[in-house]
Amino acid sequence: MDEPFEILVTYQNKQLSFTAILLRYGYTYRISVLVKDQEVLFEPDEERNYRAVINLHDGTERGNVDVGLLQAIAETIESIVK
């Protein structure tokens, strides 16, 4: 289950590939995606929409990742899972 997989995202007319890992937490899960050398966790909310969670205390700069890119990744994950 912890094997990496690729997520293909189209963003600003470019095809991008991101390495992801499925992380299980009891009855739920998160998807860890490496975006610009920063780990971003995507987790489902109550309505099965995905939100990005970024650890700002790990020494990386805030604003290092484009919000539009995070939305595109979340939409791609939603289309895969649903």
C-alpha cells in the first residue's frame, strides 16, 4: 500500500507529473504529494472533497506552492477516487 504512484495533472496548459503515496490512518487516509520539494497532504473532508494540508513549521517558505496548482491536484485526485 505504501508504494509511490504518479498523479498526472494538467495545469496552465502543461502536463505535470507528481509522485504520491497513500497513507492510511485507521478508517481514513491521506495522499502525500511531493510538490516543488515540499510534502503536501491531501485529505478528504466530510463531503468527499479534497483539501491540501501543508506543514509550515518544517522550514520551508510560505507561498512556495501555487494555490491554483494545489486546486488542480485536488481536482485530479477527486476525479480518480470518485
